Amino acid sequence: MKQILGPLRAKASVRFRVELAAGILSALMLVIASVWPQWIEAVFGVDPDGGTGEAEWGVAVGLCAFTLLMFVAARREWKRAAATGSLG
């Protein structure tokens, strides 16, 4: 197994790396948005939802969807590249 994954890791495509990085970054932002529910007010100094938290939940839902999309896209790119042998 180690012999198979070694070359694949070394030759991962730029697209795969970008999708994976975007997924990780958005997952981190999702965690921050979940742990710190009033971040919009603190960071931007505005209260778009009047303190109800709806804006933050909307952002969290969007981040969740984007995170899943990026991880699925990265997985598909990895499998496509591995199947065709066009990693790199």
C-alpha cells in the first residue's frame, strides 16, 4: 500500500491541492463560525440580523455546503488522476 500511495502523493495535481486547501480552509472557518456565533458583529462592526444569529447560521450553512463540495471535488480529482495515470 505504501508503494502505491507514495507516487500519488508526490504527483498530486494542482487542482487537487487547491480543492483540498479550500475545503480545509472553509472547514476551519465553519468551526470558528460555530464556536464564535457573534463573529460578524465583532469583525465587521455591523449587526445584520438584529442579534438573532440568523446571518451567522446562514454563513455556517454556506460554509458547510462549500466544504463538502470542495472535499468531494478533491476526491473526484484524485480518483480521476489515479485512474488515468495523469497525476502531476
